[in-house]
Amino acid sequence: MISAGHGTDREHPARRTARTAMLWATAALALPLAACAGAGTQGPASPSAMVEGPCRNDGLDRFVGQKATTALGAELLKASGARTLRWGAPGSAMTMDFRPDRLTVSYDDQMLVISARCG
């Protein structure tokens, strides 16, 4: 038997199997992360937060049906008291973690707001 490191380019089958398994595991982890990149649609820019604090859902329904724009985002931040704004494009993947200072605004293919909720 020829061992690795003694003048040969041959690799032990167990090491080759382990390396292959590691490559597959890496690919399996990278693929779901690529899906988080979104559907390739560019939403409105997120304005800078003017206030800091926990988000409030009260009164956000009045924004449903309005055109998603940077100016509307600023209004949403002010109305909700959220520190950050996250736009949700149609078909885009988003994390499910809850953040009390974040407002998530989803819009449709016509860039009309379909929901605005804290978290």
C-alpha cells in the first residue's frame, strides 16, 4: 500500500470519499442561501430611519394599495416608529426572525403595497 506524502499523487479512497461528501454538504448549504438573493427585482430604496424604537402596526393598513416608493417608505417609518424598513419583492425569500424595530413592507408586481407589518 502506498501512503500519501511518500512521493505519490494517489489519494486514499476514504479521503476522496470524505472530500466528496464535504463538497456536497457545502453545495447543499450554499443553494438555499442563493435563494435569499431575491427574484432579481429592484424595489424602492430604503430611506434612513428618522426615529428609533419599537415598531407599531396601528394605522399601517392605510398604506395598502399605494405605490411603493422611497418617499412612501419614509412615511411608513414615521407612522410605525420602526428603526429599519425591509421591502419584500414579489416571490422573494425573507428571514423569519422577529425584530421589534423593523417594518416589513411587501408589494406586488405593479409595485403596490400589499402589506405592512412589524417584525
